Amino acid sequence: MRKIPLYFPFLLALSFALFGNIFFPYLRLSAFAPFLAILYNRAPISKTLWIAFGCGLIIDLISSYSRLGIYGLNFVIITILLYPQRKHFFEDKATALCLFSAIIAAFSILLQIFLVQVFDKGVPLSWKTLFSDVILMSILDGLYAFLWFTSPMKLYIYIQKRGWRKEEAHAE
């Protein structure tokens, strides 16, 4: 999957970030988690930090949360923490991308809860909240990575190799 330009998964993440709430209003998926997993495997740490901050800033700008920069800070801290773990997850494996995306999403949600506690009033914490937001939503983020990222990227590679339509043999 390294043949796919980096803007393709970015556009997939951006489209879900912009329109995901319209089609799935009750799902709070981490739209950029799979893109960050792909980015960690392709770019050096300095470039990755800037792009992660930009992705967080995009989420900050389209969300209704009043603290501008909290997602940018979240994505930068997550990148610093999880970038060294990229060597354990190969980009070409679909399961590795799904698992790494779920891990990024889980850590991001935990960090987001902490940052909201520090910079704002905070949210009441319970075991139900932790289970639903951290574990259940992270599993759904892994499924989202497979359906929204792995499948279209494999289709992109297939189209690059074969073309839009199969060449038919001409019989004489």
C-alpha cells in the first residue's frame, strides 16, 4: 500500500470527518486515527508531528468544542507517544492497520478525557463511559479503518494495475 499517495488516505479521513456525523450521528469515531497509523509508517517524526497537528486543527475547527487547539495538542502528544510503536505494525497488512488505528483511537480518547479534565470542567467519569468510549469505540475505529481505508486503498491498487475495465480478448 506504499504505492498509494498520502493524500488519498487523508482525503478519506477528511471526508469522514466532515460528513461522518451526518450519516452516523451516534458514532464518535476518530476520523483521523487510520490516517495517522498510515502516516507513522511513511513519514519522519518531524513531518508527522506537523501533519498530526494539522489534522487536530481540522477537527478543532469543525467541532463545536470551545477550546481551540485541544485536538491538535491531543494528536501531537499521541504521535510522540505512539510513533515509536510503528515498527510493530506493518502498513501492508490490513489487520495491522486496523489494530494500530484502534490503539491510536483508544489512547487519543483517554488523552482527550484527561485534557478535558485539565483545561475545562471535565466530564463525569464512570466505568460505563470508559468501556463505551475507550474499548467499544476503539473496536469500531478498527472496523472503520478496514471498511473506510483498507478496502478503498486495495481497490485503488487494483484499478492502478488492471484499469477501470477488464481488457477483453478480441476473437477473430
